Amino acid sequence: MGSPDTQADAGQEILVLDADETVRKGVDRLLREAGLGVTMLSDMERAKDQVANRFFPVVLADLDTPKQDSGIELINFVRERSPLTAVIVMSRRIGFDAVAPVFRAGATDVIPKAREYVRDLRDRVVKAANDVKAAMAREQLMVDLLELNEDLLRKMMGLSRQAIDAEDKVMEREGGLSSSTTGLGALNLLLVDDDATLANALEQELTEAKGWRIRHVQTGGEALDSASQVPPMVLVAKESLPDLSGSMVVKTIKASVPTLIAMVFAPPSSGHAGEVRIADQSRLHVLLPQFVAPGELVAQLAEVREALARKAKERRYVKVFQGRYNELIEKCNKLKQQADALLGKGK
């Protein structure tokens, strides 16, 4: 039996390609004594078929089987189909012109095909097989660590959500507003309408206690001036104004406040329903095709606030998660430093 450095782990299978039967028998015996399994072939196409359908940590190939420099063709095939596999080439020609193309193709090693290199052949094949196994183990470890990390992140995010949801429920039971809602602050709503009817309805329903701050102006010019002083978060503009169109007001203000939630409405009149449209990028989409009462717009604005509250809550989830994750990373780094220090003292 050889030393640990010259023995491979049981179960590793090596593919050997050589047209010389004497060489095949000698290599087969040599590698099996080193603890390796061997698939012995003399045909290039069968060798390719084996590589395509099975994994070999090492392919040991004669450079000139079946003809001169055919080994380079096999190297290229192995590199494409099985990148982890090490390819060791045996060659009776060991000059630079013969060997250089072999290494350029991606061979791990080139061994002279001579009796005095038999021990080197065995040792290099065993080392290559063990190196490939170690590389595969490292790769699998990284996959396992990645999966573990992703599972940990999912659980940490879940715990962050549970903590925030529990906090909000406690606040609601005590009659207060959740942190997500209070975090929004008062939403500045700018209403542009030369009629006070809608303004009165909105001010009655969307109070400061419910998280709203309403400003009412009657013209497009007043709206532009007001928005330049205190940018609104929500804009509701009547389409037909004394000076500008509501669409133009929305377009102008949204250009300077990209996050603006903007609506344009045509009020109901003479028994005919009105319409409410909402701005999306550079277009207006119908939100309420049959706008007949202020309460309908109030309901839509309440939904807007709910949507913003949900986004605020998601931001809270992420913030709490990031804080806990950063704490975990800091603790891991400290433990690593302590471990490194202990290992350094033990040397």
C-alpha cells in the first residue's frame, strides 16, 4: 500500500485513453493499486461518449491516440462538457512545440511516456483526483452555505414582519396609530377647483386626525405657486379651470415632484356623471368613469393613503431587517477575529 499522498479515495473513477494495449494494462494496474477505479478505452468517440454521460475527476489521455495531437481534441471536449475534470496528457513527444498546445488547450499536466516516469504518473493522477474532489467539496459547501444564508435571511425577514405587525396591533388596541401610519406624517393634498363644494366635502372627511393636510386653491396659477412653496404629495385638479387646464397643472407640477400622486376630475353636472382620471407616467388613466358624488373621490383618496401606509410598512420591515442583519454580521466578524486570534496563538 502506498502513503496517503499516493492513495486516492475509494470510488473515484479515472478515464484512460490509449491505443497501446500494453500501456493500458500497465496504467490500469498502477492506478488500481493506488486505490482508483479505471475505465480503460482505446477509441476516441467512446471516450467522448463516456465524458458526456459520466463524471470523471481525471481523464488520462495519450496525446497521439488515435492519431498525432488527437489528445488536444479530447481536452477541448472535456473542458466544454466537464469543466471540473482534470486532463492529464501522456506523450512520447515532450518538446516545446508538442507540449505548448496541450497546455494552451487546458491540460492540467503533461507526463513523459517513459518507464522512469511511472511513479510520477501515479502520484500526479492521484493528486489531481484528490484536488478535484476537494474543489467539488468546496463548491458544494458554498452552495450549502448560500442556501443556509438565504434560509436565515427569510427567517429574519419573517421575524421582522411579525415584530412590526405585533407592535401595530398593540398600538391599534390602545387607540393609537401604527408606526407605519404615523411615519407617513400628514399627507399634503393640493385641491385645485374654482368651486368650493368638493373642497368642503374633502375637508370634512379627510381631516388632520386622519393624516391629511388640505390646501384649496381656485386657479392653475395659484396651484403652481403653492406647489413651488410646499410640494404636495397628492394633487387633485379640476380639468376646467379659469386659466389653465387641470391636465396642464398636473403635468407641470409632476415634472418637479416625480413622486406626486395626481388626479384630474370633471365634476358631475346637469344630471350627467363626471369622471376622475389618475396620472401614470405621462398619461392619464380613467379611475372613476362614473363620478357622481364627492364621497367616491374620498374613498379613492383613502385607498391612496392605505397604499402609502403599506409601502411605509414595507420600508419598516426592511429597516428592521437590515438592522438585525447588520448586528448578526458584526457578531460573526467579531467571532471570526477571535477565532483567527486563537488559531494564531496556537501556531
